[in-house]
Amino acid sequence: MNMDALVQQIRNRYQQVKEQVAQSALHVGRTPESVRILVVTKTQPVEIIQAAIQAGITLFGENYPEEALPKILAFRDHPFLEWHMIGHLQSRKARIVVQHFDVMETIDRVEIAEKLNRLAQEAQRCLPVLLELNVSGEESKFGFPAWNQETLSLLENEVEKILSLPFLSIRGLMTMPPLFEHMEESRPYFVKLRQVQDLLKKKFPQACWDELSMGTSVDYPVAVQEGATIIRIGTAILGPRRQKTV
């Protein structure tokens, strides 16, 4: 497929997602503009990102810092691009995030927050972050435990520690629910994240809890209805992922 055709294909898919977002938002009395579409470029090559940029996309998400770095550097001269780290972060790769990403969405433990804070201080920047919560109790999911009253009490202690880190700026919460066949089955987990957001707003009003990053290609209409401000969409806009090379 030539570049013009690829750009048009991505533009059409992006528009379809935007229309579905608008429909879902208006259905619950929200404005479509209150939801941002983060396009996930995991495993996608530079050419696909180039086409996405030409299609009008400026917000991107990557799961692996070392895979993301050449892509970010390839487009560092493009104005208005924003890159979010949306995968589990190994401590040894934290420096890439501080140096090259605009937002870190997956703070899932105090230790990684402290590492990022030290590196951000070195870099003389304040790093915007979201806290990743596990609201399902699934052992395979990353995130601070936040699925019952006991875990929520522990979460409050962890949040206090992160709020004491001066070079991190909490902006909200992120989650990944279990993978279901029907999107409606994801709804209770999106509701739970919003409930935790309300709790943290009351408990820690000095912080900003505005962002809710939740919903992917398979369930984003429900996520929007339940308050998502960022939805993470990959295949529904860019098409099938490429095989990750070793």
C-alpha cells in the first residue's frame, strides 16, 4: 500500500473511532472533546507512525521504552506530538521515560515512582504521571491493588508516599480490566476506577485526579460512558500489530 492510501485508511479508521466516542459521550451527557484518543503504536514501524501523523494524530502510546525510543527520536522535530508510556516499566529503563516521554501512565509501585523522581530531578523536569490500579484482583495484572476495602486502605498509604515526591505530578488513574468477549463485561471495572478516583479526590484534594485512562479497541465505548478521559486504541486505528522482533 502506498503512503497516500495508508494515510487515508488510518484517517478513516480514526474518524470512525472519533464518531463512536462522540456517540458514547453524548449518550451520557459528556462532551466528545472531554475524551482524548491515544493511539498505541506498539510493534508498529516508523512508516505507520508517519502515516498516522499525516492523518492528523498527535497523541501516541508505547509499551516498551527501548522500542519506542527510535520512533520518538524520528519525529522529535514534529510540533505538538505527545508520547505516553503505557506499559509496565522495568527500573533499568526508567531513564528513557524521563528523558523522552511526556507522560508516564503506569506507576504501579512506589519503588518505580521513587526511581523516576530521582531521574526527573537530575533532568530538571517534573514528570506527569498516572497511577496504574489493579481493580480486578487478577494476579496477571500490574498495578496497585485496589479491588476491595482492605487494598484501598493500603493504596492510600502508597499514594501519600508518591505525593511526597516533588518531581512527579499525579494527573489521574489508569487501569486495564480483564479481557472479555463482550465489552459490557468490562463496565464494572471502569465503574470501580471512577469510584476510586472519587475516593482519592476527597482524601487527597491537593493532587489532580482528573485523568482516567481506560478502554482499548475492544471496549472503549463503554469506557467513555463510564468517564474515560483517555482511551488507548491501537488495532482499531492502525490495523493489526506487527510481530515484535527479538
